[in-house]
Amino acid sequence: MTDTPADTNESTSDHPSIDRPGADEAFVVTPYAVSGEVDYGRLLERFGADPLTDEQIARFPDHPLVRRRTFYAGRDVDRHLEAAEAGESHAIVTGRGPSGPMHLGHVPPLYLAKRFQEATGATVYLPLSDDEKYLAKAQSFASIGEHTRENLRDVLAVGFDPEKTRIVVDTADADVVYPIAVRLSKHLTPATVEAVYGETDTVGLQFYPAVQATHLLLPQFVEGRQPTLVPIAVDQDPHVRVCRDVAGKEALPVSKPGALLGRFLPGLEGPGKMSSSGDAPSIELTDDPETVAETIRRHAYTGGQATLEEHREKGGDPTVDVPFQYLRYVFEPDDDRLERLASDYRSGDLLSGDLKEVAIDRITDFLADHQRRRDALGDLVDELEPYRLTASERRRALESAGLPTTLR
């Protein structure tokens, strides 16, 4: 594809849209903290992204996460769509920060990336930022390493095509990641990092945006300039904006990556981001059906009324009901069935407990399939090998970044 001026070394910067919220904001969204009731419209104004149009949604491979606008905004998505429609090279980058077990809130970008790969033949890159999590979390390297191994099993269980997928672990693939990150870090100033992320606790975290930029540009360093789309939860968008700014700084053989931004799967306790830290309950990908059922029955916030009689009279509110939101986000693929559930809930014909049971059934079915594939995996080293960068891919990446390969 022909690159537009915005994809070359123009002076246009993404910095004007990189403003952290002030203390007077009702909510905070950063890569390291999400609090308050998120206003997704205001986030677009703050971040400088665009809502997806009906025409763009129709051009994406059909998936409830896009069709129902869970992934609701982005930038430069048209370039990715044009390449996919023309059968030209295009890439997807999403990943995982392995600081704990994976839960339901982590899977939407992964399963969406798999759907895009199946429908368009996209190359998918999946970086695991074990280095960042060691720096950002109060955990040992051994603990982060164990989470990385378990998270890798969950990533592999999604079922990506090994011929068109590359999984990169920062510490295991440092021979590629680190030199390129050093190359890109030359174009990142402490002022830029602080403007985006605030003050950092260590120089390691101050350097990490260069590593994240390496993740997002790696498909192009390996395979050549091509549209790259990053489907992520909206709190990770600062990484994309910094990368876009870095990509335009020098004569690098890369285009600015685009972004597809998603809403948060709500926590069971109500509005907000599902979290694997703190006291908020979450449903892990390895939970058995009994645990899932008990967790939802005991902890899921509902939109029902206080009494059975009042609920029959006034009905419930599916827009705040967490079990319904889980169904709407991803776990009920049939739009007509979803609308019937909403209608019956609003009328009072469907009780909150009944809606919880529907969500339990759908989620346990999803987890059963995921766990079946996970349990079928053999030795992790053997399973991971087809997804790792080859020697020639590593060499191409370094050469494309203008780095020496004589000792490799």
C-alpha cells in the first residue's frame, strides 16, 4: 500500500492528545490505574481517537465485540481495513501483562484478534511484558515468571494459527526487543514519558514505553511496512499514542500503528474495570463450573428490584446488570436472543436470579472449551516453539531497525 504523508517522517505529533486527567476529573484511566465511572465519550476527546462509524463496523469481520461496540473507537482503522479487503499484508498486535492469573476481562482482545486472523489472514503478534510487570508490581522475578508460564498456556489455548502468529516474551526475546527499544528510546524524552504516564517509580518504568513501542512496530521490522492494528482496552491507548509519535521521528521502515479501543468488561461488583488485583472478585480462566456459579450468584451486581413483587411490577435494568453486560459483551453471540433477554428483564418476566443462571451457563460453556484446549497442551517449551521468532526473523528485525547483527 502507498503510505500517506502521516505515515512518513512528518512533524505532526500525537502529543496534543496525550494529557493525563487532572485531580478534578471524576474518573482516571491510565495504563496503571483505572478508577471512577468511566465516561467513554470524554475519553475519546481526551485521547484524540474517533468513534467507529457504522460503515467501518460493517467492514470488520463480524463479531459481537465490534458489532455491539464494545470495541467502539480507534484511529487509522481504514488503512487496516483496506489492506485486509485487498488481501495485502496487515498485522494485529495485542498481548498480555503477566502479573497474575488471566480472567474474563483479559480475553476479549485475544479472541477478537483470533477472529480477525481467521477472517482476513492477518499476522498476529502477541507480546508478554514480563519485564514491565516485574517493575510495576511488588512481585519477585520468580513469581512473574510463573504467571508468564501460566498465561502463555491461556494464550496458546485461544487457538491462533502458528504459521501466522508470533509470541514474544520480553525477557526471553531480549536479543531482539532490547536493541530495538534502545534504538527507539532515543526519540523519547523524560518529559514525554512523564506527560503520558506521570512520575514513575524507577528508571526501568521510564524506559518501558520504548519497549512497548518495539512490541507495536515489531511486525513491520520483521515483515516490512504494513498497516498494523492494536485491539486493546482503552486504558492501554497511551502506549499506542507514544509509539505513533516515535514512529514519525526518523526514517524508520514503519507506519504508525492504528488502534481499536475497547470498553472494560465490568467487575462483578458493578461499573468499572474487572481487576485481578485487590478484593474485587473475578472469574479466572481456570475456574471450574461450581466456582463460576458461586461467584456470580454471590457477587454479581444486578439491575433488579429489591423484592420479587417490585421486580414483577417495575422490571429490571439490563444496562447496569453485570450478568447481562457479560452476555452483551461477548458471551451471548445471538443478537435476537440477547434482545429477548433484555426485553423480558425490563418487563419483569425474567428475574435477576434467572439472568444470572443464563450468564453462568454461557460463561461455563466458554470456559469449558477454553480449558479443554488448555489441558490438551503438552510441554510449554515444545508448544511455544512454532510461535517464536525464527533466527531469520530476528535478523531481519534488527537489520530493519538499522542495528548490527554481526554477533548474532
